[in-house]
Amino acid sequence: MTANKKKIAQNGIFTNVDYMEFVIGGAASCGAVCFSNPLETVKTRMQLQGELKAKGHYAVTYRNVFDAFIKIGRHEGLRSLQKGLSPALAYQLSLNGTRRGIYQAIVSAGFVETKPGGGTNLWASTMAGGVAGCISACISSPWFMFKTQFQSEAASAIAVGHQRHYASLRQAVAQVVREQGFKGLYRGATGITIRVTCGSAAEMPSFALTKEFLDKYQIMAKGTFMNAAVSSIISGIAVTVAMCPFDVVTTRLYNQGLDAKGKGLLYDNFFDCVWKILKQEGPFGFYKGFGALLFRLGPHTLLSLMLWDAMRVRYNRYKLRDLPSEEIKVKI
């Protein structure tokens, strides 16, 4: 057992947590979501159209990603593509600030390395990513719900799914708490917890292992722009494949209408939603909006992971600024 792990065993994983890792993780994702949010709006609309209807038995409002962009811009104005940006920023800050901070704390504790100073262990990294994702999803769930509800609101000619008409995020939060109590903020939280757990379990190891692979075989040196860019793209694809079915379920749970008692009009819970989609829409129903999700997660993952990587490199250089330059390169 290494000295670091002995210390962790005695005092716990979060003994020497660097809280700047939480700030960096949140800031990187907030920067990325400003560019990717229009794609999230399009993805949400595409996932809601034809809800619980078999293919060929509903009007196709949005034929594809580009058609959705054009129709939203034409009927609602280009600014509508940025619907839900405020809760999206709150979501990214709380989700990825927590998720990447926790993951990095586990990495710093030495639990994802094959050996001291060695490469990333796939299974350990997957577990660490999943645990970090699960915790952060529980914290950030309300913001994803409001983001989904704001983005689903549309002009009547192109409306899909249940429609709400909140005047602002503050009014939305106040209305939910007044009508449903505090627990209303966490309605559908099971869906996003599973969604983010799977997505994070795919993202973190795929990013780390791709970086190491490119560096090991001298394709692209670690720490370079291209290494981070290619690793981010591979990670984005992995996340999309792993997360899409749960993303559809989460969107449906968060956007469904409620009766006077606060019970969902379409779905009772996560598993009921999964069964109804499978029964009414078939297996491909779980991959509605896959293209939009890929278009969204690709650029978002690329930007957020590259910003995260770059900010961490610069922060680590700042921490090690008093060491000789040769030692700084080794530690980074």
C-alpha cells in the first residue's frame, strides 16, 4: 500500500481535497454550455415528439436537427434556441463542479491508478466516475428539471410534450415549492441519477485512457491541444451511446404534466416510463433525438473537457511554480 493510500485509509478520501478542482470543473462546463445549449433545446424537443406513440402514428414536427433549428428560429426567434440557459448554467455548475471535483479527489487519492505513477485502471476509473456522477446528479436534479421544462415550451404550431409557461426561473421554483413542496424539486430524480451515473462512468475513463493511449504510442503528446481535442471527441461519443436511453426517460419524467395531487399524468416512476416507452414506441424510442444528443454532447464534451484540462494544467503549474521546470513537467 502506498503512503498516500495509507493516509487515505486512516483519514478518509477527502482529507486533502483541493477545492479548486470543484471550481474548475464547474467553470469549464458553464463555459461550454453557453455554446451547446441551443443543441440541448433541439434535443429536448425531438425527444418529446411522438410521446408514447408508435412510429407512423404521430405528426413529425421536427424531421431532424437542422429542421428543428430552422422551425424554432422561424416560429420563436433565434433567442429561443437559448431557452433554459439560466437553469442550464446552474445545472452545469452544481453537476460538473461536484462530479469532477469528487472524481479528481479519488484520482489524487491514488485509487484509479494501476500502480503508483502508472496508467489509469479502466474499472477503477469507471467506478470512480459512476460514484461521482451519482452524487452530483442528486445535488443538481432540480436544475435539470427546470431546464427541460423551459426548453420544451414552444409556439403552438411546433409544440410537443406538456407545455408550461413560467415567466422566470425564480417564479418556476416558487411555484413548484408552493404547489408540491420541497420534494417537488426532486420529482424524477431517479432518472437523472441513473443517466449521469452511466454518462460519467463512460466519460471519465474514456477521456483519461484515450489521452494516455495517444501519448504512449507517440501519436499526440499528453498536454497538447490535439491530444485533449481527440480524447474529448472519443469521450463524447462514448457518453452519447451510454446515456441516450436514460436521457430520453429523464426528459419524459421531468416534462410530464401533473394532476392535482402532484402525480404524473403519463408515468408513475422511472421503471413505468421505461416500460411504456418500450411498449408503445419500441426499442428505438429510447434513441429518439440521438443525432441531436450527439451533436450536443460532442461539442459540449469537447469544449468542457478541453477547458477543464487546460485550466487544470495551468492551475497545477501555478501550484508548482517554485519547482524547477523539469519537475513541473513530470508532475503535470
